[in-house]
Amino acid sequence: MAFERTLPNERVSTEVVVFDHHDDIAWLWLNRPQTLNATTEEMVTAINRALDELTEIPPRVLVLGGLGRAFCAGRDLGEANPEAEDAHAILANWYNPLIVRLASLETITVAAAHGAVLGTGLGLALACDLVVTTTSSRWGSPFGRIGAVLDSGGHYFLANLGIPRAFGLILLGELIDGNQAFEYGLASRVIDDARFDEELDRMVDHLASGPTQAFLASKRILNTERLPQLRRILDLEAAEQGRCATTADYQAGIRAFIERREPRFEGR
């Protein structure tokens, strides 16, 4: 049985993001389980509000995860209007700043990625310093199935796998499991579903009791190369998504996704 996350002590919350900050560890849970935590502008705003709190009293570790059956299945296209929306602005104003902010936090970050890790979810997970995933998770960015351009920094993250493998994931819309994500270098560790919480807690406790300033120094060093490249790719993705959004294939693809049918692409 695939892993499904619930809040501790049988808590229930109607907030789209649940944020807990206790002592040295903060937990930020995406909480739209009925949509596999597909993101909305409301959710992005809530994540940023939680990150604002971290600047006041930074934890030694931040864990980002999803409640229910998935980490995050991407942007919620139920709120999309492919014929009228500004695809460039959606990325440039909402999603790209969040990816950069997460990657540059002065806090060690851990993505607890189970279930669907797709689209925007892929970008959010890979913007973290460490990525821990379950064996049953499903990774990918099948944007081509809806006529859209891979975004959320996906081109930056996947290019590090090598161009042939990146094109396989991008052009063929392939999905990989947690073991493959680890093999490809997308995940820091893959854990059997039954032991996921136990091993995650052990890792987080280890990080929170470690030499935090040394960890952050390494993060700053690695980010001197990573962040400028990531920002450049995000800008290019936003520009190309804006251009692609004017094409018939983009509009046909997203409309077909919303209407739960197969699209017909005409190459224009």
C-alpha cells in the first residue's frame, strides 16, 4: 500500500498550508489532498507567508511535504484559462520567485516527497537541499501532454541528469519511481514506504543537531553557481511559456486536460 501522510495526533486542518515551527525544526505541509496538493495562487501566498515567519526565528531545518497521497501534482489547472491568462506573468510573478526563495533560504531544507512529484511539485522538491522520497513515488514533468513548456526550474534540474535522459523525461513525458529518482540523482535518499516517517524523522533530527553554520556555509558556496543559473533558466522558461501560450496546441492541450480528454495537437 502506497504511503499516505496525515498530520500527527489525528489533527485536521482546512488551511491550504499547515505550518508548524517547534524549536529547531519547522514543518510545512501542502494541504489540498483532494487535488494531490496541486498548487494555486492561494497556496503560493500561504507558503510565502510561512516562509516570512522563518526570517524572524530561523529553524535549523525546514521540512516541506504534502498531506494525503502526494507531495504535489503540479499547478491546479482547474483554475486555468488557457485562452486568456498570461502564462508568462503566472510564472514570473508567482511560481519562479517561490522556487528561488526556497533554494536560497538561510535554513537547511528537506523535501519529503511521496506520491506524485510532478510539474511545480518537481521544482519545489528539487529547490530543497535534500530530497527524501518513497519507493512508490512518481516523478516527472509531462508538460508535453498538455502542450506546455516544462517550468518551475525543471530544465535546470533535469539538465544535470545529462541531455539524453533529460529529453527522455521532457519529450516523452516519462514518469519514474522513487528508486529511479535516486539512481538519476534527483533524490538524496529513497526509503520504503512503510519506514518513510521513521527514517525521515531520524534524518531531520540528525540535521537539526548538527553543525548548522557549517551546513549553511556549504549551501552558500554551492549556491554561488546554482542560483544565477537557476534564475536564468526560470526567466527563460517564463518567456517561452508566455510565447507557447499563444499557440493552438497549448490552448488545445490545457483545455483537453481540464475537460479530461485526450488532446489533438496540430504542431502550431
